[in-house]
Amino acid sequence: MSPREQFKTFSPESIYLDLHHPQELFDLLYQNGWIHPTDKNLSLEKPGEGNMNFVIRVKSDSGSIIVKQSRPWVEKYPQIAAPVERIFVEAEFYKALNTDFFYRSFTPSIIGFDTKNFLLALEDLGASADYTFLYQRTAVPEAHELERLTGFISHLHNNPPGNAKSFPDNTELKKLNHTHIFYYPYLEDNGFSLDTIQPGLQAVSMKYKTNTLLKEHLKTLGDIYLQKGKTLIHGDYYPGSWLKTHSGIKIIDPEFSHYGHAEFDLGVMVAHLKMAHVKGETITRVIRDYMMPDGFSMALFLRFCGVEIMRRIIGLAQLPLDLTVEEKSEVLDFAERLIQQPETHVTF
């Protein structure tokens, strides 16, 4: 069954969008009032490589907007089914944050939301680039940028917007994420050869795929991840969700957000700084500057940090890491220690 047929099977009244049917998209934008019927010089372009959703920039005489559509599969990996309702979660996150002046400085505003077609129209933040360039060996994050990024989740974890209490549980997407974080990377034969990413990586991974004690720790951590927590978190707080724009850092792609554990967001952030060659003292400063909410567990944070490192190196969601196989092996050993013995951790 083709992707279009899959989508129609799931929601026969919805319109599936793609670059090969631009008029269908323009008509839908007119119907929703997101562009004016008299607009000319309409054009489409991809603003970047989306992972979860179909994302397009629409330019017209009225200006430029970003349009996102979720479908019942992962856009980058169409063989993986995913809950189409994730776009509702993203919309709720932006709606909640747009009520607060501090958060509005970090997030795009919502132009409109078409629930029937799982379609979200957002402010175009203009010429921008995500922070995945940090994975390159020569890249160095600016101190003020790390302060802003740390400040955002500190504020989110300690001062959630007032209308966030009714936030969706996001259970189905959490289950999908759980599989690809805590389970899939550790299957000895999951159908994904890591040697296609980097020769020799599959052999390196077997040390962890066959570690029974490690898998027991991962089971415990996975169960904690699935629990509903008391903190609104972004849920995927890594360089691909950070945008460098002319007006400063913006935070995007919150479809994994939910009430969970603050330790997860900080663990993910620090894990990616570690994989991006950021100096240990800089990472330590980020941890020090983060405002820990009541009940924050350093051990749980370190364990989640280790989990994120491991799943990004030996799991499906690969990154453009500038690391040799030997360096990946060293980082994986470090991550394993964080998961199994966080109390012995000394320094990044």
C-alpha cells in the first residue's frame, strides 16, 4: 500500500499533501484563510529535512508561512508507523507557551490549525539553521547560546504555562519513542546493520546488545519514561530542535512533549553536547546553570543522558556525528557507566 493509500485508509476525508500536487495545497491554504485568494507568485520550498512530519515553506504576496502535516508514519522512515495525532500535541505545546512573554521569544506563533487534515500553519522564522552543525569537530557553541538553551528548559521545568495542566498525555508517541530508545537498539538482530553507517560499528554494538545487566537497567528506565510525571518537558531537546535565527535561538518540533521527568530533557541535552565534542567544563557549567526543580534526581538525569548517547549511536535515529568508531566505542563505554553506575560519575 502506498503512503497516500495509507493516509486515506486512516482518514479518508483528509487531504494528503506533497510537492507533486501544489495546487491541492494552495487550495487548502485558501480555504483555511492562511493565504489570500488574490495572492500571486505562490511557491513552495523545503525549509529543511524533517524527521517526523511533512514540512513545507509556502511563499506568497502576503508573506511566508511554515506548514506541517503529520501522517500515520514517520516522514524520514515511512516504514515506521506513528500516531498521526502528534500534530495536536505540537499545537497544544505552542498554544500553551504562546500565552507567556518569556516563551513567545523562543517559539513560533500559530497561524492556524486544520484538525481535519492534521495540518498546522506556523510563523516562518526566516533564514535559519538548526544546531546540528555542532556535531562537527571544529564547531564550538557560544556561551550565550548555551545559556539561552539552558534557560529555556529551566523555565519550562519550573514555570510551566498556566493552561498546561490539561496537556495531552501523548501516550502513543511516548510508546513509539520508548521502543526506539530503550528496546530496539539492543536487539541483537533488529534488521538494521550499523556497518551501513560506519564499518565496524555493528561489532562494537554487540558488547551492549548482549549485556543482560544493562538491559535490566534500560527496562527500569523505560518504565520510568512511560510514567506520567509532574513536569512539562519538550521531549526531544537536542540540536535538531534548536534553531539559529536572525532574532535569536528558537525551539521547535515539540511533538514528543508531555508531562514527564525533567531529568529526561536535561539528559538529552547534555548527551548531545557530549557527542558534539563540547568541552567537559562547558558541559559542567550547563548542568550547574540549570535550575533543578524540586525532587530532581542527579542519578536519573545521568542515566537518561547515558541512554540518549547509546540509542543515538547504535539505534535507528542516527546523527551526523564526527566520531571515529574508536571514539564512539569510548563514548558508549562512558554512557554505559552512566546508566549502570551513575553514583561513580566524576566528570564529563
